[in-house]
Amino acid sequence: MRERFSFTMETIARRILLTFDQLQRESVDLHVLFEFVGGNVPAQREAVLDSVIDLTEQGLLEADGRSDFYRRTEEGRLVVASPLDVTMYMRDGCHLCEEAKTIMKPILSEFGAKLHEIDIDDDPKLLERYTNDVPVIFAGPEFFAQHRVDPGLLRRRLKSAKNQA
């Protein structure tokens, strides 16, 4: 299992991945990315296109089946997640997932952190990766816990993230 992302993003690639959050969209076309990230200077538009190609090759973006439209993958979302964004890969009916959520909710609330619950059964790649391991929890882009949550460790991690923000 990967414990942290080693991908060091260039500014333009990071801006592309953050555009999905900024626009609150599941998919975005190249023209929108040019407008929000690259502007109208030809060299900047070319840099956006090159970054889209690189992000696609790295599995952080994927074509969504329509011409010039791209969707950010779950890994693409996770790699730009704030340290106060906690992601829990889970599945319905998982008692360990419910227990982890119950432990985390008051702590997340205390620090103004957000919980993103991702059902692995909705994504074939995540299902293959985590099928016997849920819950798997990331704090920001970094692996935090699997199966059980240590509330003291979570509190310290979020306190540190809040102090650095």
C-alpha cells in the first residue's frame, strides 16, 4: 500500500487539479482549463495541455469519454487534499468503518476538518486496492490509519495541521 505520494507537482499541474474543486465539477473541458489556469497566451495554453497529458499519464486525470473533457481521479483529488481534509475509504455495512467515523466526527468538528467518505464499491480501482482493508484513512494526501483510528494521534495530527495553516 502506498503511504504517501511522491509526486512533486508543478504549479500549473496543481492548479489544474484544484480547478475541479474551485468549479465544483466532476469533469472539465480543456477550454475551461485554458481559461482558469493558462490564460490566452499561446505558451501558457501549451503548458496547460502538456500538464494535462502528464497528469493523465500519471493517473491523476482521465478522459471522461467526451471530446476534450477530463475527470480528476480519486488519486488526483487526494494528492491536492488539504491537511484538514480527511478521506475515509469505506463501504456500506462495514462495522469498522462506522466505528472509525464515530471516533473521528467529534475530533474533526473540533478542528474544522472535513470528512470525505469514499465508498470503494463505487470505484473498481478502489475496490481492487482496498477490498479487504477498509477503512483506510488519509489525512490530507498522507496515509493515516487502517482498520482502527487512534483518537489521540488524530487529534495531534489535526492540531499540527491547524497550527501550520
